[in-house]
Amino acid sequence: MNSQTAASQCTSNGAFVPSPAIWLGGAGVVPFLACALLALLGPEPGASWAAQVMVCYGAVILSFLGGIQWGLATGSADPTDVLTRRLGLSVLPSLVGWGALLLPVLWGLLVLFAAFALVLFLDLQATRRGEAPAWFPRLRVPLSVAVMVSLVFGAVASV
């Protein structure tokens, strides 16, 4: 068995998360962590600014996650109402993120927290149905937990 075959087998059973996904996903979490730390520990006005930046960045990343849902839906050969439902759900993260931008910072952070939790749930369901790669939860769960913890810290700092 060559190394490509071994990598394919690891991918098919969910044991292997592609390195670029790990690095890029991890890099995407860094701004959340930095903003949370600054919001909690930084002096004013930097702390308030960091919480607002976290809402803005969170809305952008939430929209990106909706795009992943769109991609999973359009990559499906299913022409039924399931495809229509998935496409409809895929645009909701962008709309929720936009709405979070219009709220006071504390509420924006809390809305984003709930939205990230819901998108994670949808991603896990997609994997269970075979609509997303088997390795997807091994990437999404730790990234989402880090984002949600950061949002909670930002919310606590905003009180």
C-alpha cells in the first residue's frame, strides 16, 4: 500500500483532517482569540473597540460558514426539496451575521454565539448524512468551540 492509498483510507474513515484545513481554520480563530483577550484585559477604549471588531469579524466568518453549507448543497445530486431546504438554510448565516452588526455589541456577540452553535449543529448533521467529509467534525468542533468561548468572553467584557 502506497502513501496515497493510506491517506485516502484515513480520509475515508474520518481520521485525517487535511493540513491546510487545520492551518487555515486555526488562523481564522486567531482574531477571535485576540479580540477576546483585548476585550477582557485591555484598557478602554481598546477593549470596547475589540468587542465591536469581534462582532464584525464574527459576521464575516458566519457568512463564510453559510457559504460552506451552500457548497455542500450545490455539490449534492439531490434535486428534491432537500436541496431547496439546504440552499435556504445556507443563506441564513449571512443574514444573521448582518443582523448582529446592527445590534448593540453585547447582543451582537450573543446572537453570533447562538448562530455559530446552530451552524455547527447543521455541519454535524450534514456529516452524519454523508453530505460533508467524515473528517469535517474533527475540524469544525474545536474551531467552533474556540470561537464560541471567545464570543462569550467578549460578551462578558461588554457588560
